[in-house]
Amino acid sequence: MVEINRYEKARIIGARALQLSLGAPPLVEVSGDALNPVRLAFAEFEKNVIPIAVVH
């Protein structure tokens, strides 16, 4: 597996946060403090469930 750098990570989380803020369904269980789209996108990134791929 290829490591992604911090810029790619920020781009993935930012793109997913935008999708979530526009009404995309979350891919992880939502708790009370995860209503923030960025925090929710970060949680999805940590669980490796974001449907976005990085092509090198």
C-alpha cells in the first residue's frame, strides 16, 4: 500500500467534508459530537471507508 502525504490527506478529507455538507450520507455511525462535516470526514478517513482514491 502506498503512503499518502499530508496534502493528499487534507484534499481527501476536504472533498469528503464538502460532500457531507451537501447532503451525502455518512459512512460511519454518527455520534453527537460528529455533526461537523470535517470531523465526520476525518472519522471516515480513519476507518478507511471514504470512497475516494488517490492515483499516483
